[in-house]
Amino acid sequence: MTDKLFSGVSRRSFLKTTAAVAGTIGAGKITGFPYVSSARAQEAKTLRYLGTAVNQSKEIADKVKEDLGITIEYVPVTTDEVTKRIITQPNTFDIVDTEYFSLKKFVPSGNLMGMDATKIKEFDNITPVFTKGEIGGKKIGDQGTAPWEVLYLKENKSKEFATEPTQWISLIPTTYNADTLGIRPDLIGRPIESWSELLNPEFKGKASILNIPSIGIMDAAMAIEATGKYKYPDKGNMTRDEIDMTIATLIEAKQAGQFRALWSDFNESVNLMSSGEVVIQSMWSPAVTAVRGKGIDCVFQPLKEGYRAWASGFALPATLEGPKLDAAYEFVNWFLSGWAGAFLNRQGYYSGVLPTAKAAMEPYEWAYWMEGKEAEQDIKSPSGETIALKGAKRDGGSYEERMGAVACWNAVMDEDAYMVRKWNEFVAA
């Protein structure tokens, strides 16, 4: 039997060479293993952040990198795609920022874990809007999927909501707001006071509505109810007959030319309003801020019937563990510690933990955004554009006035599948 392992190399010389290499490694002259260790540590400090683009700001990613050394890799998708990813591809993200109303769709999948309240440093300071459904000691409207009704899970990896407070939280709140219609007062030229204006033929070809079924139908219901046509027992949980009536009303308006477009993307809403193609539409607060940042008169109009509210928060995939899980909790605690909350407050959103956000804002900013007071100086957006001049007041007034006037919350209805099918008929009509 030959001692040759392969041509020109004997077993003896191979063993000698191997021993020499091992000795060199032992002497610390080859640093491949430390590099591997370093790469693994960095990988644990990288979080794939799934969500809509609304909260995915470069400034936030840069700041958390600076403060914690955590790298945020944004995975921006639409609202519906967030839900699909959680259900079908739960290993493609490390943290998700999603809305409370979607919880009824994906909690039964078991693909998310409950977040441990004892590891959330500011949990006891989370606003009672989430924990009690109250603001200023008064109850908030609860039609739809109210956050406090789906805040707690029975166990760490439960597929069921708890009716009483537990240690396990479905979503740790990030932002929330009270939505209404955006308008161009310079092009409308008269006061707008009611959701019914969305369907007013006066704005034929100049109106738009949000094309996310579970949210768009709520705006439609607010408008229909405001016309006096029908009063819904619960706009967030319609019967099939109510869905049929709502969609039929939308189709009739669409075929009469009421809607210039249906928008699905944040930037679409900004462009429609900035161009003046649309003068009244479903809108989100940062979109109004973006239009104002261009020097265009745009108002997030308070309406007498109240607001449609929404809320979003962080959740973690059920499979997350070890250093990556630790990094996720570290990031969430950082997010609630003030800087991020102040950043989002300046977009017109509200932070889940108000005391820390307040500490990170200038007093005049807090007075404008949260107390509804006149701006003592020009108000800047997070990116530095002037969005309100000295002396201006926030649309809708103070935090308590706006959140206290919530009429309903974004929702997933019992008849969700039927509603989506009917909504698609409206889109295709």
C-alpha cells in the first residue's frame, strides 16, 4: 500500500505540514477564527425590519447605529404584504412593525411571540390609550379593532388574545394617530366640516380614497354615515348587507366620475395632492407634512364626525432567539426612550411613550404638536423643511382633543374575506 496521498505528497510530509499550520494558528498568527466570531457578532447586531415605509426613516436607522451599534435593514412592503409575510415567510425578518388591526389575521398562525413586558423598560409609561382605552380619564371610541382589546396574549407563544392584562404583549406600540381627510383649502375655497364631502359631487374628478380594503372601507363608512344614508352599529365589523350597501355606494360614485384615482402608496397620495389633481382625499399625517414641506397649502382637516384611528407596534417572530433576540429587545427599548418618539411626533404621529418623547423635544415643539398651542417659532419637519409658520396651530388641536374624538379604529371584520372580494369589485368597476 503506498504512503502517497496524492501525487508528490507523502502522508509523513502532509502530517508535518498540518502540524506546522496548527502550531501557527496556536501562536495566533492566523486570525480567521476571530474574523468569523466578529462577523457572527455583527450579524447578531443586524435586524431585518419588516414594515410599511411610513416608520422606516433613514434618520432612525442612522441614530440607532450610532447609539447601539445595531444595523437596521429595512424591508419596506405594503400593509397587506406585511401580513402575508408574517403568515407565509416568518423567517424573512427579525422584527416587524405592523398595525393592531392586523393581529386578528396572524396571531392565530402562532408565527409571532408575545413580547415580555418585564423586559420593556418604559412599559408602565405606555399611554393609557393602549392599556385602558382612555385619554384624560375619558373612554375613547371603540368601533373596529381597538388596540386595548388585542394588546395581551395568554402566553409567550399563544395563538389567542387574553381578556385581562398578562406579561405577554402582542405589539409594543410605536406610533398611532387619528386620521381624517386631507384637503387643499387654496383650491376648495370654502370650509370643509364633514366626511360627507368625500362623496360630494362638487368634487367630481377631484377626490381620492385609500385603496387598502380594510382601511378604505372605513373611510367610506365614515363618509356614508355622514351623508345620513345609514348609521352603522359598528363600522369596523359590518354585516354582508352593510358591506354590499357600502360598496354599491362607492361603485355608483366611481362610475359617476367622483374619484380621480385610488391610491395605495404614501407617495401617490403626496403627488395627487401636490399636483392639485386631487383636492380632497383619504390621507396620512406625514403625507400632509410632505405636501406642506413643498410650500403647498394642505390641511389635515378635523371633521365633526370624528377621526378614524390606527396604531402600530413591534412584534418578533416566534423563532427569534439568542443574541438576535437580545438585540431586538435592545432596539425596542431604544425606540421607546425618546429620540425616535420625538422624531415621529414631528411628523404628526404620536409616540407610545409620551414622557420620553417630550424630554427629547423643544418646549415650543411639544406645545405645538401636543398641546395645540400657537407655534412660538416656525415648525420644522424632521428633515428640516418649514411646515408651519410662527403663530400657526396644529390641525385638530391638542392630543386630547384629537385622540378624544376618535370614532373608530382600523379593523379586520368577521366578514373580511367577503369584504375584500367586494372591494375588488369596486376597484375593477
